[in-house]
Amino acid sequence: MSAGKAKTGTVNGAALRLPDYLPYRLSVASNLASRLISRAYQQRFGLSIWEWRVIAVLGDGAARAAQDLCEATAMDKVTVSRAVRSLAGKGLVSRSRHARDGRSALVALTDQGRRTYAEIAPLALEYERALLAGFTGAEVAALKDLLARLERRADELAQQK
């Protein structure tokens, strides 16, 4: 038996308890929050969570390559590709040839996409406000800081593999 592993499924004698496992808790919290907000834009705008994430990233007005969208949304290439294809079919994004990289395209919001973003963004912010209503300003700031640190650490560990 390796040091620290007393029996299968334990580390230093502590067993994995899913309700206490941080990655699980983060996933549950994320899914619940995303589902709450996504109901509004699915019913009203016919958008999936993945499509909304692409629109939200493009909402700053800058055209982006698919790889940039993957990085900004933490979604894989296939999911981003499907979302972009669907959004293009709905007339919400356009694709144009990337001037510096002929193998990729730049994705940008169309006028209709910008109007959709302008309608959804305040709605998303209102849901965020409601979700965080039970927290003080200091707690919200601390939560955002801790999440950013956790994201950076997860990225560091992923780079080591």
C-alpha cells in the first residue's frame, strides 16, 4: 500500500464523500445557477446555455477565433463549433476568414446578435444579483477572488500533466 492510502478510496484515512467533494459541489452549484438563468433565455430567445456563453463572450464587440471562444468559455472545440453553427443559422453570428490564419474563421455578433445580447445581458445580471442577494459585498468579492484563484490553480495543474 502506498503512503497515505490506508485502503481503496481513501487518502490518509479519509474516504471520498461526494457531498463534501469540492469539484462535485462546484459542479452542482454551477449547474443549478446555469439552469436557473438558462430557462429565461431558452424560453424567450431559444438559446442553449452553450449558445448564450458564446454570445456573452462576443458581447464586447470583438470578433474572435474559435480557439479564443473555447478558452473564454471553458468549452471544448466541438461544443463551441456546434454553438457557432447554430447561432449562425439563427442569424446571430457571422463568420469571416481570419486575416492572419487562413485555417480559422473569426466569429462576431451580427446586428441581430447584438440586439439579442443587449436584451439578455441585463436579464443575466438581474439573475446574478438575485442569486447573490444573501451575500454581503465583501462576501461576493471574496467568492470571486477564491474562484479566480481556484481556476488559476486548476489551470496550473492541468498544464503539468
